[in-house]
Amino acid sequence: KVKRLKHSKRVLAFYEQNYEFRKPYNILVDGTFTLAALKGQVDILVQVAKYLGGDIQVATTHCALRECYQLGPTLSGAHKILKKFKRHKCGHENGALAAGDCIRAMVGDGNKEHYLVATQDKALIQELREQAGIPLMYISGCTLYLESPSYQSRGDAEEKLKNQDLLSEFEKETIKQLKAERGEGEDKKLNRKRKRPKGPNPLSCKKKKSDSTETKKKKKKKKIPKSDNDVALKSDTVETVATAVHPEL
């Protein structure tokens, strides 16, 4: 039950936002709907108002009443219920139409009267789904059900939203005046100062190394002093070589 009430609120919010439906909601019923309400013991005035969460005005047409009466005793109870509701002028008093054709004419041309159609006629429901902006309600067993917006209604609402100018004329004029006061014409470009690069961050810069530190000093090799044994060995070697060359010495 809570889910059904939330569903009806979402559907009505859609039609209020996109098709300007307002309370009290105009409910247009026919004989098939009153017959289903009679079988399911649904009090239309009380339960429909509770289901839609607001004031309602239930109405029918001369054509729907005439058709219900002509169908004979089987619909006598439905006809009695239908007679309790207000009759909206349909313009067919002189030549009555079938109830379905009458309702099509009533909601045609954009559903200007913002009718919510309550019917059990499947052919009528299928045809009205193809027209945007027409909420549909029917009875399943003993439960009222408000249909979700049809594909046609959702597509039409999206197109309206795309083409809708979100700013009013007053808001547009106010914006123009503010721009004129600030010296901002429509074609005038703002002269903005170019941001020039600033100096480097001193924390990210490394200090330059001096030349003295860059050139490494060459290490001088230390001379190892020769010992007396090395001198004596060298002199003996020289004498041996001289004797071999000049044996007479």
C-alpha cells in the first residue's frame, strides 16, 4: 500500500511539473470504470481521493451516460453510479458518440483541461498512451492503479526541457544591466593580465659549486727513500757489468 501511494505521488509530480496539472484533479470516468468499481466494491469518490492524495473532481460526459444506459440492465448499477458525477459538456448532445470516441475528443488537442482518464477500455487506453500528457487510471480487482507516464509523455517532457529557457525575461534584463554597469558588453572581451612566470623557488635551487671545489687537487706521489742495501746491490751490479765488458779492468 505504501509503495502504491509513493508511486502515485511520483506520477502526479511528473504531470504537475511537465504538464501543469494542479489540484483538484479532474477525473474523467466512463461506464466501464464504474462497473469495475461496483464489482470490486471501490468507492470512487473516497478511495480515488485517498489514492491520489488530494482533492478531486470526478466527471463524466453525456455520451458515456447514454452508452451505459443503452447497454441495458447489466449496466444499470454502473449507470446509477455514473449519474452521481458532474457532466462536462462534450458538444455531442445532438449526436451522441461512443464513450471512447467522446473521451478521445475531450482529451484531444493537448489535453487542455488536464483530465485524468479513468477507464477499463483496453483499446482506449492503448490509444491514449500514444498521446503525451494524459494520465491513465484503471481498477485491477479491487485495487486502483495509476499508470506510469507513457514513453510518449516522457519523450515529450524531455524535448520541452531541452527547448526551455530557464531564465525569465526579467532575469535576462537584470543580467544585461549588471554587465552594462561593469562595462562588460556582449562582444567586448575582458582584458585580463597575462600571468608571467615568477622567479624560481629559492628552496628548489641548488647552490652553484665554486671552481676551487670543482677541480680536484692532484695528489703528489711521495718518494720513498732508498735504503743502503739497495745502493750496495746497485753498485755490485754495475761492477759486474763493467767486468764483463772490459775484462782487463
